[in-house]
Amino acid sequence: MLARFCYYNRLQLQRLGQHHIIRAMTLTVDRRERALSTALDVPHQMADLPVGDVHCRYDDGTEWVLERKTVRDLASSIRLELSI
């Protein structure tokens, strides 16, 4: 079982002034994205992700997935979708 890491968004606190809302999140980076993991300056964990390069899950259950692509890969993906 992987450990859970939380990151508190300080920018969110600054913008909200006296209405402090802190959202804990778990950031998971795909093991094949070592360069991305090294570049991140926030706590995160590494795992074999079935989809995407980064998963972010907030403590309220909402989540998002990030897929990094080069321009060439993106163009290739779009052409493949249009030909199907």
C-alpha cells in the first residue's frame, strides 16, 4: 500500500483572505515519468498508473488526470481519432 501525501494550497488561502479553505490532495505520478517526478517540488508518490501521467485526488473525492503529450503525439492522436 502506498503512503498518502497531502499538499495544502497556500495560494488558495491567500486569495480567500479570512475564509480559509484547505483542500488536501494526493498527487500520484506514473513511474515512467521520472523527469517529471524530479521536477515537481510538491510531495507526491509514484505508482504504475493505468491511464495518464499524473493523478490528483482531493480529500472530497474529486480528481483529475493529466496526460502529457508532445505536439507531434497530440497531432497523431487527433488524426487517429478522426480516421476511426
